[in-house]
Amino acid sequence: MQSIPTQSIANIPQLSVAELQEVDRRMAEELGVPVPLMMENAARNIALMTHYICRGSVEHRHIIVCAGKGNNGGDGLAAARHLANRGALVTAAVPVAVDELHASAQQHAQILQRLHVPLMSPEEINLSSADLLIDSLLGSGIAGSPREPAATLIQEMNTASSPILAVDVPSGLDADTGTRNAPTISAEWTLTFGYPTHGLLTKAAQSSVGKLYLGDISVPPWFISRAEQMSPLFAQSPIIRLTS
């Protein structure tokens, strides 16, 4: 598989969580890009990143997607569909009932059910049996220490022997400050989207973030004044690795 190109963090605009939320709002209200479509864009890149981690093929790889009830969980559930269609042995570990998921995440969970991709409670799954764990429990908008049932699942993921790919931000990490709340995922790789938040780039966050990657979700550069004069970030690849 072709290697992922690198970009220096110094050349990439960094956003606050509030700025990132404003980007999401403008995508929906000004461009008419609905949340499920943004999830689909994120999901394709999660699947592509998983291919990269698995050295070019996910076929017969056991992948457990640990998904929360919000939009971050929806990203992971949508990615589970792509990975299952590509031959991965996918299980979605969802710590709440499907009817408790937020609307967009619930939509993707119901699609998985129609495809007969297993949706199970974390208690039913041996996390250490996975070739890869995907953390899509809590997104960048979450502040403070994780609450149950996510907190216990984060601890169990950290103590499992399987490597972790974090989606958007390692669950439990403060995306503005880089503070590691108790508990916080310790990932080998983090795939964030559009533009990175300040917290992902702090020294304190590095043990949680691992190697940091940025995925394209079609945010126009004119949304970010600091990006307007830059060369297109994703001209070579829909994913880039950010390096210091």
C-alpha cells in the first residue's frame, strides 16, 4: 500500500473546539452537508487508515469498533460497515441500547443490523481478541472526565493487548488543552478530521495521541482564513500524517 504523505504541524492551522464546532455548523447550514454525510466522509478515511495499519488488507482481520452514542460513535459505526464490506471480521461494541444512540449514529447502527454485523455490549466481547480496536466513544466536544459506561470501556480498552486507533480524539482527552482526564485512551494512532485541535498537539497529549493523522472531510479552505493561501492539504492523499 502506498505510504501516507507527511506535513509539518507548523504549516497546519490549529483550531479550538469552538472553531471546529463552527466549521461543522457552517458545513451543515451554509453548504447543506448533513451530519450523516460528514460521518460517511469520516468513515471512508477511518477504513482507509485501517487498511494502512493492516498493511494493505483488512480481509479476515478481527476489528472491534467501540462506539459511543454521539456523532463520534456514528463515525465508527459507519466505518464498521465499510470494513465489513471489505472482508474484515467486524464487531461493534456499543455500551448503550441502539435506541439510545443519537439520531445519526442510530441510523448507521441500524444499517449494521441489516447487514448482520454484530452489535454487542462490551461485556460480551473479549477486546484482546481483536487485531485492532477502534475508539469512537467520545469526540472533541466532550469536556471533563468520562462518565459510565464509557469510562469502564476506556479502561478495558487500555488494558487489552490489542492496538488502538482513536477517531477524532482519544476518548477522555481534552481537545482544547491536551489534558488527560481519568480515564483517557492511550492510542497508537489518532485520526482527526479537517483541521487538528490545539490539544492534540500538546506534549501532555502525546502518550494518548500516538502518531497523529489528518483526514479529509471536504472542509473548504475559505472556511478557515489561515488556510486560504495554503496549497490544498489533501492534494496527494485523503489522509496525511502530521509531524513536528
